[in-house]
Amino acid sequence: MESNVLSWNVALDRGYKPELYPYATESVPLGEYRAVLDFKIWAKKAMAVSCYFTQKDSNVRFQLAVYRRQIDKEYKLDNDNIDFKVSPIDAIYLISVALNNKQKAAFKNAAIIESEYY
């Protein structure tokens, strides 16, 4: 499956507005909830995919990063099988976000619960 992660410029050209999706810990809902993956952009300063979500119940927008794993070079969370390099956008995910040891919002788990393509 081919990557569907966009570069920064392509995302802007397509009309996406990443500035509306904060990543600061206080802006990212904690816990487990349903969220739509609106789009994805390659991270600028890390080997990661920046995922831009909208929480279903509150319509809160935020972003979370999925880092490339050293073991297999895939963009997956530690306990999940979803490779975010190719995962569907416009899909509903059940995601889990918690504080890490640095008290930052960390993407812990994800499962696709509704998608046309998966």
C-alpha cells in the first residue's frame, strides 16, 4: 500500500489547515475516545507522522505524532498493528492518549472502528 502522508506544502495546497490542530498537552484530550483522522503530514524535526484528529463527541481538533519504530522502520504505536504511513484518513479511530513520564500528551493506542477503505 502506498503512503498517504502529505508534505507540508502539499497539505497546504490541498486546503488543509494544520495551524487549527494544536499539539500542546493542555489542548489534547486525554483518555480513550473516538476521533476522525482528518489528514497526515510528515513531521519536520523527527522521523514521525503528524496525525491531525478531530474528537467525535466534542469536535476538538488536535495533533499527535507516531514515530518510526527502530525494530521494523514502520510508523506504528508500540502495541498496535496500524501503520500510520498508510492508514486511512476520514476514518473513525478509537484512540487512547495519556501523559508520558515528561507529562506530555502521548499517543498510546489506536484501532480503526469505521472506514470505507480498511
